[in-house]
Amino acid sequence: MKKASACLALLFILLSCPLWAAPVAVKPASKVVVYYFHGTYRCKSCTRIEALTRQAVQQGFAAELKQGRLELRVVNVEEPANRHFVQDYGLYTKSVVVAEYQGQRQQRWQNLDQVWSLLGNEPAFKAYVAEAVRAHLKGRP
């Protein structure tokens, strides 16, 4: 009788904790996205901002790009599908924004508002972008 009670108790416990339950979700790795936002018309300065941003990201973070921890996206905010970015980031001109994501959810972002004033100083421009990207990769804006 004691064996039967023990077996029934064990059976109840096993049936209450199904082995086929979904595994606990693992938090996805974070990703940093560097956006360059522009309009349809692009002046010489606008294309230079894109080029210097691209160089800073590709030269300074090749490993992170290859690993998928970092991504560069060039976005025309005048296209209907992209207009929401103007409100999302409070854009009023061509801009570089660094955003950190955890899975599909954005955690924080930073508008690099000094890109226009640093445009004439290539080393300072690249250092400014690289510093922001590095900070976001480490999880601090």
C-alpha cells in the first residue's frame, strides 16, 4: 500500500511537470544599428556625412559587423515606409543616429548632432562616430 501511494505521488509529480514544455527563452544578444537618415535630394555635404560614417563604422568595427552585432543602415526618410523615423528620432535634418536593440526592442538611441560641425575635420568626425558606437556596443550611451 505504501508503495502504491508513493508510486501515485511520483506519477502525479511527473504529470504536473511536463517534460515537453517549451524551454526558457534566452535573452537575444543586443545589436547596435547606425542609421544615416537622408532625404531624396542629397547635397555634397550629405553624401560626405554618409561616406565618413560608413568609413568610421567599417574601419573601426569590422569584427562587430561580421558577427552581426553592428549594422549600418542608410535610410531615405522621404520614402513613405520610412517617414516614421522623423517622429521616432525627432529628425529635422540629415542625421546619424546610433540605436541599441535587445532582440526587436529598441533600448536606447542617440542622435549624433555634432556630425555637421565636424564635417570639415575627418579624424574628429570618425572619432566622434566611433566613440558613440563603442559606447552603445558596451551598453552605455
